[in-house]
Amino acid sequence: GAVVSQHPSWVICKSGTSVKIECRSLDFQATTMFWYRQFPKQSLMLMATSNEGSKATYEQGVEKDKFLINHASLTLSTLTVTSAHPEDSSFYICSARDSSGRRTGELFFGEGSRLTVL
Amino acid sequence: KNQVEQSPQSLIILEGKNCTLQCNYTVSPFSNLRWYKQDTGRGPVSLTIMTFSENTKSNGRYTATLDADTKQSSLHITASQLSDSASYICVVSQAGTALIFGKGTTLSVSS
């Protein structure tokens, strides 16, 4: 089946540093990828929609300068948390749709990346 | 307002028992409804995806139902196993690209 890979799966960083998380679709192309944030015992919250070759669309309340998204190819989207602070500590998950249309409507999730900011 | 409500919020059952999780939605226009299983600290994994015309869909011990008229869905788990302990998330797709997530039901299966 389709696989979406995230890297790193967990990261610990110091306050003020920037952290990049990668999301790759391994066996399909995805013109659209989605980034979510999940706090403990809560549901996924959509942060932004990443569009290949164009700017990401951010949800209300999500700072685009804080969470930089780049979708440089049909198989890779990156989320960079800039100047991270402890309140940015969370579980970040990406998802992707198969652009080929072979699996219409199917949405595949990555394994998630746990960020801890000290 | 487009919403997805799941119940119960949490559930504890004994291993081997059956259980049913509920999902009610007010999303319109409706495209499809998905059930995902999310283990702690992992990404969600798809269980079923149902379109408007589908009433029932099974995936092993998981059976999802959809009543598009009443805008209700259920996920029935048969002969539960310890590995079924997870959060189950109902996601409704609004025609277009918008996905509306439920808050999930946390299932704990004990021996």
C-alpha cells in the first residue's frame, strides 16, 4: 500500500532554534499534502495545506512565518518550525493524497514527528 | 456549521467483547466519510472510506456503516483484541478538499 514517510520521528531542540520536518510520499505523487498538529489526547488540528509549486494555505490562527512550508516536488513537503519555543512542543503529522487519481479520496498519513523544545 | 461529533469520548471493554463507536456529522456537501485508527504516538491508519452510496463496509473485524439520510456512521469492532486499544477518528470530507475531523474515541481493551 501507499506509504507516507516523515523524518525525523522525534526531535529535541533548544528554544530559539529552527527544526525542519520532512514528509515524503514513497510510492505516489502528491500535489497536495497536509500538515497537522496534535496535542496529547486531542484530535488532529489542520495547520496548513501544502501545494506543490505554490504557496501553502494556512488555517486561521496559524502563523505562516512561524511554520514555514515548502512543497518543492511532487513527493516532498517540509515543515520548518522557526525560532521554536516550548509551547511549540507537539506531535506534527503530515498526510498526502495520491494525485494520479488511482485511489480517489484516499488520504495517507505519515507516522508523525514528535517535537520537544527545551 | 460543518461539524463531526464522535461518541463516546472514551470506552473501556474486556478483550473478546464487541463495541460500537458513533459518528454524527453536519458536513455539507458530503463527499465521503473515513474511519482511522491511531495508536498512541503514531500516525492515523485508514480503516474504511465510505461514499454516499455505501451503507456498509468491512475491514476484517471492523465494520463501518453509513446512513447518509440521518448523517450518522458507526464503527463496529468484533471480538476485540488488546491491540485494538487506540483512538478512532471519524473524518468527513466536504465536497472539494476540506476534511472535517472528529475529536476521536479512545478505546481501551483490557484483559
